[in-house]
Amino acid sequence: MTSTDTKRDYTAEETTAYEAYQSAVAEHNIVCARAGASTQEKMDAAFSVYAAWKRFCGVAGLVPGSTRSPEDIRTIEKLIADMTEQRHAIRSAYSMMVGIHHIGEFGYYEGIDVAGHAACNSLLDDATGVLRRALEQGGGL
């Protein structure tokens, strides 16, 4: 991947985080080049570089060590949100059908309650509509 493959507009927050990372790298280099710097000081500077790098990656939407691009991550997040929405629709339709079952007006017996029967029909129509839209949204109708 070349720099021309990754060009984009950077936000002010990304730029600030990157500059903080560069400053931490420079500070690390200065500490390590200083005669008499202790291992503790060098390690502290290294950890500062790592913290600044993590901050930059977080702001830029990068996952260090990941093979996924920020666009892949956004796609996955959208798919998870879509699946959550689908589960909600299916759960809602299922609840309507359970309600129909418990109202009990679709049984075969004398003296049917017209209002209860109408409520069951309405719930069934609503559940059918919810499931149809969920299937159409998922491309599976």
C-alpha cells in the first residue's frame, strides 16, 4: 500500500493526536541518546510513545495489529446494527403471535368473542407485516 492509496482528509483531532505521537517519539529519542539516562527513564519514554500511538490510533479509527481497515470496521458495525434491528423485528412479531395464541380466539368452539377474534386478526396482520418488512430488508423475500 502506498501513501497515494491512503490519502484522505484528516480531522484536527487526528492531526493533534499524530503530532503528540511524534513529540513522544522525539522525546524518546532524546532520552535514549542522553548519556547516563537510566533504563527506567528510557522505558518510561517508550511507554509514553506507546500511549500516544494508541491515542492516535483510537482517534483515527485504527486498530493496531488488525488487518481490518477502518472501512471494514464501519461495515461490520453497520451489519451488527442491522442484525440487531432484525432481531428486534422478529422478536416483536413473535410476541404478537404468542399473544394471539394466549388470547385463544382462533380455537374451534361455539360462542366466539368477535372483539377477541378481531384483535387476533389485527395482531396476525401486524406480525405478518413486521416479518415481511424484515425479510425484504434482509433481501430474503
